[in-house]
Amino acid sequence: MLNYVELPDCIYPCQAVTVIQPSAPTPKHSLYLSNLDDQKFLRFSIKYLYLFKKSVSLDIFKSSLSRVLVDYYPLAGRLRTASMDDHKLEVDCNGEGAVFVEAFMAITSDELLESSKIPNKSWRKFLYKVEAQSFLDVPPLIVQITSLRCGGMILCTAINHCLCDGIGTSQFLHAWAQLTTAPKADLTILPFHCRHVLKPRDPPQVKFRHPGYTGTDPTPQVDLLKLVQSQPLVPTSFTFGPSHVLNLKKQCVPSLKCTTFEAVAVHTWRSWIRSLNISLSPTLVLKLLFSVNVRTKVNLPEGYYGNGFILGCAESTVKDLLEGNLHHGVKVVQEAKARVNDNECVRSMVDLLEDKMVKTDLSTSFVISQWSKLGLEEVDFGEGKPLHMGPLTSDIYCLFLPVIGDANAVRVLVSVPDTMVDNFQHLMKECGDVKNGYQNTFL
């Protein structure tokens, strides 16, 4: 079991909060957001946390951030409702700037690393909270650099999900790191800003079934999300190395050639459902929602950093998912991936989302967001790669995270109700000797 470390308070010097504007004039215009950007379930900031052994000069950080915002100028703008449609968001590219905060915490990187596998409530101290009336008033980019007692540092960023997905965020952070180490260099990948490449057709042509979404608002037969959210949550973390993944794949009988994601996703989905303290009808249809990168499927330009993913949706009855081994679950996940492996299917989903009554169906869904394989853990600002990379907090949505130093491993992080923890932990470890930990601390 990992120890819960209550963090000391951050110490903020005078003038700790500054606004970093682009270092050169930038275009002033409204940036259209695609229907993939503008989904209601993406209207939040993704909060990334990096732990580095050595710190970088704050002045260098500020200078390189100001420089990279010349290229990524929408991140220096502000969100607003579109003038022609109150249900639509756009970015006012006004160069107002990103929020930059400097702080100090009397703790060492080693002390943080010991408990970093499972974020707890006090880790939120690493990100300055901007007081805002609404989501629209929060700047798209907030950065806090926290210097540590040992000479290390924490870099925490909050990046608006409507502007960037995981691939886009990784692209931006690598660009910022590149300009930190080589201020006069040309960026390896130039950002592509225009989102009209994903504009819906006129009229919309919804030619496919999209089970991850619902266009009505009926009271669901069972609302697992509401059930889970009504209880105190406990973060859990499990690291699956290559041998654990191989053991899972061997459980898929009759044999299916499957990926690490497919095997671990289905194992986690089944374990989560089995751990719920309610009786589910064997015929109830469950859903697994997961992100699928569609950049190559719709020929998005190189450097496209907006949301270039759609939700794959695997469906199964409770009976079929939980009976036997992983075979059925892997099969329905592979079928879900195959359904969205088509330009027309992606365009159909973009057109579907033109109807603002359509929303993500979360009532009987387990949601996985894949942060591994994006290169997020490779970001280097000049003093070495991070000791740790992950989210600021744990959530009910499941994250697949990279494991520093092991490209073939994956870490599963998800918060579950405290009544589920012991059973969930036991079931997740069934594939073998999985390294795990949970902290009995409510988020």
C-alpha cells in the first residue's frame, strides 16, 4: 500500500502570478472550433503534472513560453460563445496571454515520487486556481512552476480540452520544451490552427449508428455514473508490465490477436462492473467508451493540434461480458474500433454532433482515456526527462498512463467508490502479480 502524503502549502512570492503574452504580434481573429472540439463533455481543462529532478530558470521558462505562444497563439486567447450561435464556442485570438504562476514547496522530489502513483486531494496545491465566473472565463492555458527544497521542480499545466486533445497537448509541450532548450530554433512541427477541415456537411448526413451518443434525455433504466458519483471515491492505481499483459492475452480463449490496450481495457472494464455493489440485469447493455485517433482516417494536416479523436463504443450485455474469459470483451472492442476506421463514419459523427441535443451517453458506460503512447513522458526542458508524469487528480474516468522507463508497460488510474476498492483491487490483480496501490483518501 502506498503512503498518503499530505503536502505542505505552497509559498507564493510577491508578484507570483503574471500573464505571459506572445513575444511578437499574432493574428487577431475568431478561431472556429469543430464539433469534435465543442462537445460538452470536453468543456474542462486537462491538468498535467510533471516532476523533474532539476529545475529550469523561471526567466527562461517565461521567455520560451512567450515565444511558443507566437506559434500557438490561440492558447493566449480566450473562449467565448459564437456570435451567430449561443450553443457554439469559439476562440477569441486576442493575445491576452497565459497565466504563469511561480511557487515554492518545502518538500523533495524523492518524497513526492514515493506517493506519485496515486494523486490525492492535496496535490491540487500544485495548480493555481483562477477565480472565474464560468468555464469561459478560465484562460485556456494556466501554468504553475513549483520549486522544491531539493532543487527539483513541479510543472503543472491546465490546458483547455476544447483547444487540444492529448496528441495536440503533447505537440505543444514538446514545442515549448524545444524553444526552452534552443530559443532560436525553428519548431520541428508547426501547428495547424484551422478547424474547418472538420466542418460538418450541409445538410448533415448521419449515415452510421453512433452508440456512444444519445439525442434524447430519457431517464436511463440504470445510471451507473450517477451511482458511482454519489459515493466517496478512492483512487486506485495498477501497473501492468509486459508479463502481466501476456498473462491477460493468454486468457483470451479462443485466441484473438489483440493489443495491450484491448487486453487491459477489457480486463479493467470487467473488473469495474464486477465490483459494483448492485444487481444488474443479465440483459442490460453496457458500454466501453474509448478515444480513437482519426487524424489519418480523415487526412488531417500535420501539426493539427485540435481534437482529432472520436469515441469508439464497445457494447455488450452484462451476461456476455462477465461470462467466461476476455474473448468476448476483446472481440466487441475490436469490432468497435473497426466501425470507426473509416472516413465516412468519422464525417457522420461530426455531422451528428451538429445537433446540440446530442450528448455522450454515460449512463451505463465505462470511459477510458489513453495518455500512453503520446510521448507526454518524453518532454525535456533541458534538465532531463521527468521522474513522473500524470494527471493532477484521479477521476472516475479511467486513464491509461505511460510508465517512466518502461515503454511496454501501462499504468491504470481510476477512482472508484470506497465500497468497491477491495473487490476491485482483487479482481484487477487476477492476471498475475500486478504492482498496485490505493490510498484510502477521498478525493
